[in-house]
Amino acid sequence: MKVEAQVVLTRCKNRQLYGIRVEKYGNDWKMTWAFPIEERKAASEGYTKVSLKGSFLPSATYPGCPYCQTDTFLVCEQCGKLSCYHEGDTVVTCQWCGNSGMAISKEEVTVTGGDM
């Protein structure tokens, strides 16, 4: 059986870029691995063009962000990109576009790689 897998780009609170490998399970995406990546490499691999919809859940072996080790992220309502999230943060800032807002929880989201 062929596994559908993609890489979505995320920025840590320190603005460093990393990729999250996700695998499709029904309507959910399981996060399986995370790795630092340079912007040029991410663009050449096509990760900036990825757009996925569904629930994103960490697998039992997901190591979290390679910089801060969190295994949670927020999707910016303005640009649709991912930034690290630490439980207890009530006001968050998107590390891509600078949009700030209250942290909210949604079951299903759409994420995009977008231009850097």
C-alpha cells in the first residue's frame, strides 16, 4: 500500500524554518518527522507549493520542532502558514507575516507552504 506523504513548512518562534513530514490517514495528517531546512532548498523541493486540508496530529514518534521541541503549531488566519505554538500562549504572532491574534482551536485547517 502506497503512503501519501507531504512536507509542510513551519517557522519556530526564533523564525528558523523547518519541514514537517506528514502522512495521510483518512481525513487526518499524522506528523511523523521534523527537520531543519534552508529556504532555497525548501523552494527547490517544491515545499512552498504544498497546500493541505485536514486535521494535523503528532504521531507517537514525532520529535517536535528541531529548535524548541514543541509538537504543536498554529495556523495563521491571515497567511495560512504554520508557526510553533507553546501551550499557555494566549496572544501569538505569525513568524511569517507578523499577524498577531488570540490562539484558537479548530478541528480541521488548511495549511499552505507559500512564498518565503
